[in-house]
Amino acid sequence: MKRIKLMIAAAVAIAAMTGMNQGALAQTDKGEWQGKGMGPGMGKPGKKQAMDPAERLRRMEKHLGLTEEQKGTIKPILDEEAKELKALREDTSLSRDQKREKLQTLRTKYHDQITQVLTPEQKKKADAMREKAKERHDQRQQMKGGPKQAPATP
């Protein structure tokens, strides 16, 4: 009888430790939980948020090697773009297609302004980064069963 109780207690303890271990494995470094099927680099589930201008500038600096002068020129461009995009998102008078069209116009406008500040070498790097991002987007769309994105007009 005592032996059976000991075996049951051991089984419960093992089951409890296994359950705690699974929880620890599912938790990421930042204390956020990954859902089933989530993997590194997939981000958090839910609504996608655009990068804020400061984060975009940091990434551009890191990947393109911006000078202080370039950062000073690009920062106000990114800030203005963020303001216009926010206003566009909040505009309820436009249809979805009208918003998409205006979004493309804004992207082209600000892309052109930023590109004028870059050196030829930085432009090449930026174009390569955009192409890789487009490829990743297309792959995600195919995995979801959605249409491929139309070619971007620089």
C-alpha cells in the first residue's frame, strides 16, 4: 500500500515537472508567450504595427551607414511621413481602394525624398533591402494563400 502511494506521488511529481517545463519552453526571452506554431522572427500575433520614425532611422543608420548630416535630413522626412500616414489611417471618408492608392502615392513621395539624400552605394543597399523585404512579403502571402504583391514603383 505504501509502495503504491509512493509510485502515485512520484508520477504526479513527474507530471507536474513536465508541465512546468513545457511552460518555460514556450516563453520567450522577453517574457512574452509564443502561441503554438509560432517561431523565431514571426513577431507577436495580432494587428501589425508600423515602425515609428525613430526606429526606422536607427535601422537605416545601422544598415546603410548614415552620416549625422543624413540622419538630420532624413528624420524630419520620416516624421512628416508618419503624420501623413496616421492621418490617412484615421480618415474614414475614403474607401479602402482610395486609401491604398493614396498610401502608394505617399510611399513613393517619401521614398524619393529619402533616396535623394543617400549616396549611390547606400541606394544600392537600400534597393537590395527593399527587394528582400518584397520577397519575404510574397512568401508570406503565398503561405497564407493570398495574391502576390504587384511590383512596387520606385
